[in-house]
Amino acid sequence: MPWPQIRDDPVFGRIEAEVERQNTTLQLIASENFASPAVLAATGSVLTNKYAEGYPGRRYYGGNQVIDEVEESARVRCRELFGAEWANVQPHSGANANMAVYQALLKPGDTVLGMALDQGGHLTHGSPVNASGILYNFVAYGVGPDERIDFDEVRDVALAHRPRLIVAGATAYPRLIPPEPLRAIAEEVGALLLFDAAHVAGLIAGGVHPDPVPHADVVTFTTHKTLRGPRGGCIVCKEPHARTIDRAVFPGSQGGPLEHVIAAKAVAFAEAATPAFADYAAGIVANAKALAAALAQEGFRLVSGGTDNHLMLVDLRSFDTDLTGAEAQTTLDRAGITLNKNTVPGDERSPFVTSGLRIGTAAATTQGMGHEEMAQIASLIGQALRRRGDDSTLAQVRDEVRALCGRFKPYP
Ligand code: DSN
């Protein structure tokens, strides 16, 4: 039977529309990026056809000679990139990676210490609506009055609750998270340490953030954020945890691995090992600092006063007490600026409304934008939000955004 022709399927028209959207609007969501043509090619390859339950050399299906080579090269490249003893490249996502680690290291009901969701932590760090919070007894730490992680508080909570596992890492925290103090606390209370590096994996690979691998028992990350690979997750760990982690991923929590995505992960690891990627990682942080400084000049307050990584949190309350994160997100969407609302520490508004915005520079830096463009973006955000009731201002900002993006098209 012949396959239907691509042109018959309206989905491809929608994909073209999404290319157009990505090419003509600003992508400032801190967890997004533009994957390279090589990563896209591997993701769209015939490897999607293959079942490969198991691991290289130990599969439940025949015909996996090529797949074994691909997955093994992804594992080796991943280990080399992060200096890790062991790598599992099969998790379909960061959430799957974290859940597999919990399954490997914990029993249901065990106590785990993680960063509170409303202070910057992730859903899988113990949110009561997530399996992590349902299956395990999570206790939380947060940020201090300076809006940075308060390591004394982390230690106090750890001493009081004696967790089996401490989870480091965040999704909305603009500062560097040093692994050493968390290792010291874990040692003191006899806990294992998981570092969830989903957001900063590219900054670690590029050498601008410290590598948590020597300090943590296990490190999880996603491959599509600052690392700029395909959408997916990974786990690296110390050798003694290797078998348990592998078993927790397959057969423990996943079935057939997505080998086309694993091929794309291998491609992304090779890209991330180049000197050009180190320059890129440094560029992300330099752009984030420039954008944060320019936003401050526009009258926005930045949580913790700035950023050390790829993202910043804007507290809108000092800019305009009536402006919520939800309204700011919708307004900026209309002006061609894509970002997300986010709670800020101590936010009195709900997570659906919020008083803040999370803004990231990984995608814009991939496009080749620099300090000049960061200043322009801050000015456009300021104009759009100050005059949000005025359609002509939003249309004018939209035109400027289109012109700006036209000079830096990710997918010409
Ligand atoms: N949804 C991701 C983020 O935006 O940070 C985390 O999983």
C-alpha cells in the first residue's frame, strides 16, 4: 500500500505555520531552544521505526546492530561530555528521568528534600499533584530574604527530617547552584544527592557552570533546553548505581526507547563538546545579564537582583501593581514576544495568575543575538506592558519584533 502524500495532510501545513511562528516571533521561554538541522534530521530519521527494548548488546528484539552502535555512542559521548562514570540516555523526558531515579534509590514513603515549587523547584521535586509527591514524603527548602537558596535552611531541614535523598536543581531560579554545600549536607545527614541539571546542562557542558557530576550520586537533565538537543531526558551516575538506575528506566518505568531521539542526543552531545558550544554557553549567560540589566533600567525588579545563568525572574509588582504575570504573558504574545508567567518568591497570586515572568536567553543566543538586541528586547517588553491597552502600540512592537527576528532567522 502506498503511503498517503504529504501534501494531503493538513498537519504539514501546521508545521509550516509553526516554522513561521518560530522565525518571526521572539522565543524567550527559558526551557526552549532551536535544535540544529543535524539534531532535527536524526530526530526525523527511520530510527523511529525500530523497537529496541533493553540496552546495547541485550535487546528483546532482533535487528538492533545499528541501533546498538547509535545508543552506545550516545552513552559514551554523554559520559565524556559530563565526566560521568555511567550514562542512561533512554529517559523520554526529564520527568521520566527523575521518577526512574526515585524508583531506583527510594522506597515509597521515604523522605526526600527538594526545592519548593513556588520557590523555583520542579513539579517532580515533590509537588502534591505529581507522583513524586504522592509516592514519597517530600519536605521542602526555599530561598532566603535575598531570594537565593539559603544553605543554612537546607541543612536545618535536612537535620530535622533526615532525608534518604536530597534533590538539587530548579526550573525558575536565576542563580548558580553550587553542588559542594549540598554534597556536604548530604554527607552530614547520610543522604544521597540527586542534582537535577535540566535547565543548566548546556551551561555545565559549556564550562560556564560547575559540573555537579563529581559531587552528586546521580545527575538528571533534559537535552532540549540550554543543551540544545532533541526533546528528552538523561541520567548520569556513579558506577555503583548504574545497574539499579538502568533497571528503573527499563523495564521499571519505560518500554521501548526512542532510538531516533537517542541518535539526536548523540548528535547534540558531539555539538556540545565543541569550542563553539563553550562560546555559545558563555554567550547565553552574557546575554541574560545584559537583558536583566536592561529590564532593570525599564523599571522592572529582578528576583535576587539579577542572574548568573540563562534565565531571569521579573517581579511585575514594582512595575505595575495591577499587572499580573498572566496578563503580561498574553499581552506580550500579542506583540510577538513568547515567554511564560511565573510565580515569584512570596507571590500572593496563584500559579495560574502569578506576579512574575520567567525570561530566558538560550534560544535568542542560538539565533546570534547579542547585547544590542537584548537592550532592544527589554525596551519592547517595557513599551508593550506600559501601553498594554493600546492596540496600535502592540502592533508597532509586533512589527519591530518581526523585523528583529528577520535579521536572526533560526530556520531560514
Ligand atoms: N517545563 C519545563 C520548564 O519550562 O522549565 C520544566 O520541565
